[in-house]
Amino acid sequence: MFKKIFPLLRDIAIVIGGNIIYACGVAFFILPGGLITGGTTGIALFIQHLFGVPISTFVLCFNAVMFFLGLLVLGRKFAATTILSTFVYPIALEMIQRLSNGFVITTDPVLCTVFGGLCIGAAIGIVIRTGASTGGMDIPPLVLNKLFRLPVSVTMYLRDFNFTGIFMYRRRSTIRNFTNFDLYDCSG
């Protein structure tokens, strides 16, 4: 019985840890650096900038919608592991932001890009290797992979390229934004 439960508990711990790393990357590097990232967090940053909606609130709502898409197309096993990320990441992000009380490691754009990208890339890679996802916009590439056999990494890269391009006009430095999504997509 322990041999059946241990892998599940290990995967749950890995998914939680990956989401905490993701939240740390966003809270300590992406936000202080004034960077934008692809995926749900990138959309949330844009929505926050325009309407003042808290990032964690938008991410939670959007992740719930994407979760149901994943459930319908990818099945119950995927949904069971992804439900964890759907809630852990926005809760971890909110808690880290509140507990850090405005603590900033650096606002240097290059350091924020490198370390934010490394944190996010490592987090996504860790979570996806367990068969789960970080929720949100990680689900459509997995759906496309299942339906059309498109490589997950390629569709994630194209997604981030498009989002970053669309939202980039709001930012000053295109190099910072391109470097950010390149770093975390290549590391995952």
C-alpha cells in the first residue's frame, strides 16, 4: 500500500514546491523588475495594469476556467494533479506578497529577467514532469499536444511570444521582455 501512496504523495509535494518556486519568481523578480511574462500571469499583469484587478484573483479565476478545459480534454488524472496548481500558485503568490511586505531583492532589470526566468522555467519544468501543469495557459498547449500531437514546448514558446508581443507596447524595454520568456521556456 505504501508503494502506491508514496509516488502520489511525492508528486503532490513536487507540484506544491514547483508552484511555490513559480510564485517566488513572480513576487521577487517579475513584479519588482516591472517585467511582463507569458501565460496567465502575463495576462494578469496586463489586467492589473489596466483595471487594478489583483494578480492572484485573476489567476485563480482564469485557472479555474482552464482547469475545466483540461478536465474535459485531458481527463480526470490530469485534472486531479492540476487542481493542486490551480489553487496553490495564486494562494502562494498572495501569501508571499503579503508576508514579504514589499521586500525587494533587486529591481535591476537584467537580474530580475534572469532570476525570474530561471525560477519560472524551473517551476514549470518541475511541475510538468510530474504529469501535472501549473494551470492556466499551460493547459492549452497540453490540449493541443493531445489532439494534434504538437510539441508542448513549441506551443508554449509561440504562446508566450504572442502574448509578450501583444503586451509589450505597454513596456519600455523589448529586450527585457523577450529575454524573460526565452529564459523560462528554454529551461522547462
